Amino acid sequence: MARITAGVGCSHVPAIGVAMDLGKTDEPYWAPCFAGFEKSREWIKDARPDVVFLVYNDHCTVFDASFIPTFALGCAAEFAPADEGWGPRPVPVVRNHQVMASHVAQSLILDEFDMTIMNEMEVDHGLTVPLSLMFGDLGVDDEWPCLVIPLCVNVVQYPAPTGNRCYNLGKAIRRAVESFDEDLKVVIFGTGGMSHQLQYKRAGLINKEWDTQFMDRLTSDPVGLSQTPHVEYLREAGSEGVELVMWHIMRGALDDEVDEVHRHYHVPASNTAVGHIILANREYPGVAK
Amino acid sequence: MALKKDYEDIPGTLVFDADRGREGYHLNQFCISLRLQGNRDAFNADEGAYLDRYPMTAEQRQAVVDRDWNRLLELGGNIYYTSKLGANDGITFQQLAGLMTGMGNEAYRKMMVDGGRPPDGNRYQHEWDDKGEN
Ligand SMILES: [Fe+2]
């Protein structure tokens, strides 16, 4: 049977993708941001997931304003990197575990989480940047080292789903994974954030103290953390900081008790506080070191 | 009974809610069209003719022509959409922020490198009113 072994929280700042694609990662501005992912790349080589279940949001790239699904599950065979206005990222096409994705879709809907099913979908930096951060530089002729099931969450038009809803969706994802017969190791990514505001006169807001308590409570108080009201994200972590609700989906899919394997925090990447955490289920000590 | 918008007292912030989504629909659909090269070419060849395809308000259209980035948001635009217009013009997210905050690129970039805009004094509208900012 398939198992979720660990969770990864990770920002998905577009400028990080641009820095990697243009070979700027050693520049003084970027080096400290990328240094925090060296350990993560070693870790994920050992963790060797067969499938990454990747929770992210589209940034008005693939989904325009004509329809706005709260939860959209990628069920296509593959997902090409999208042109976001400056050309598609030169990274590999993302390949799905299509059989598992359709199993998950069916399981989630019967579990009362009404997914929109995406049988055609391109993916933007929200999905490809975390893959690049965790797996390193790969070009269009390479392959990502695992299959990827994308779950796209609306966090652009208010309201995003509540943290509570997201946390419980994580639990339902776990039930869906564990009812899939194939022996597979699954790592779940919750992406986005941390504090940032891209718009209007308060742009540039960063709240390190608030971000730190958020990462602390992922292990010490995940249920309490999932009750954080939207207005607190907006006020304390900036209007785009509400993306952090997606981390609750990751957290909900893990055991109640987890070990924090690694953490990284850096300001800034462009307008954003970069946050990253790896949480491992204790029954998988092989990955928690 | 109206929904309570408990986020409206955050200074310098326009939360893109369903009301703004409704008001900004055609403006945002115009902006997202620019993510494709063919559309960028058509827009850049004749902005007026291209804008005619989108039934936005006269104010919205003027804000596009003026590249008035804050006005675009006030009229229902969302930053992820308006950033497509920015990208068409060769303006990055960070440069847009420099324009929207009125700080300019250098000062804004320096603020970010120094740790960003602090939350203290920037949580509630009354804090900005007291400082004489809007
Ligand atoms: Fe995002």
C-alpha cells in the first residue's frame, strides 16, 4: 500500500525560478537563499519518494478569472510548464501517477471533498519552483526524479479555503493514499508563503516573528495553528501570505506527532520571506535524520 | 445580511474578494491574455484596438493606458493579473512594488534587503492615519 512518509513546506517565489534558470544562484543576493536547500536535496535523495503530492496555487496563469476552483486535482498524464508572460521555465515536463491521481480524486470526493478534476493543465512557478528547490537544476531534456500529483488551491480570490478545511483535506488525502494498493512512498509538499505582500501601498511587508511561530507550531500545535483566521494572515503576513493555508494540507496528511528534520528561513527573495521546513513521520526514521 | 469584511482596516491593502473580482473581471481577463506572446504582439502593435476587445470601464481602460498600477487595483484588478501587463512592459514584481509604494525601485529593494516592511505600525488603518499616510 502507498504511504506518506514526510511533508515539505516550501515557498515558491517566481524570482527563485528565474535565478536558477539564469544561473544566478551563486550571486551574493541569492546564495543564502539557496544554501538552506542543500541539506534538503541530500535528504530527498535518501527519502526517495516515488510520488510527490504537490499542493500549490496557480497565479492567474492557467486559471483565468472565468472559473476559480477552490481545489483542482491534476489528473492528466503530464503537465507542461506554462508561459507566465516571460516564456515557459526551461525545466522538465511534470509527469503524473495518473492511476493514483484518479484513485485519489474518487476517494476524496466520496470523502466529501469536492475536487475539480483537471484532465488538461499546464503548471506555473507555484509547482515548478518547489521541485527545482528540492531536486536541483534540471533542464528540459531531463526528467524529474519522481512522479507528481498536483493539487491546485485557490488562494488568489478571497476567501481561500479555511485552514481548518485544508487541514482536514490533508487527512482525507492520507486516507486516499493509504487505500491505494501499490507500494509507494509519497512525500507531500505544501507550498507558498511565507509573509509577503505584493500589492498596493503596503507592499513589502515581512513578519519574521509571525512566520517563526507558524513554523514552530507545525510540530507543537498543528491543530491550533489550522484555526488561524484569514484576517490574521492578511494583517500579519501580508495579503499574499494567506497562501500559507496550503501548508495545513501538508501538515494534516502527516502523523499527529512528527519530527522536524530541517528548517530554513531567509529574507528576501524579491518581495518574499522564504520559508522551508521538512517534517517526517516517526515510523520512517530512515528519512528523519 | 452583508458579510463582515474584517480585513478592510488593514492599511495600504486591497483584498481581492468576490466583489473586486466582479468589478475587475474584464480588466483582469485583458491582463491575463498578455501571458501569450501572440497577444502581447497584437497589444503592442495597437493598444487601442486590442483594448476594444475587452468591455472594461472607461476608468479601467484609462488606468491601463496610463499604467497606473495602484488605480488598476482600486478598480478591481488583482496583482497577479496586472503583473502580466507589467511583464509585457518588462517590469518585474519587485519593480511594480517600487512603483505602487511610491518608494521607487532602489529604496524599495533596499527595504527588502534590510528585512522588509515591519509589521509594527502597519497593521491597522488608524496607525497610518496617525502618521498622516493613507
Ligand atoms: Fe504563490
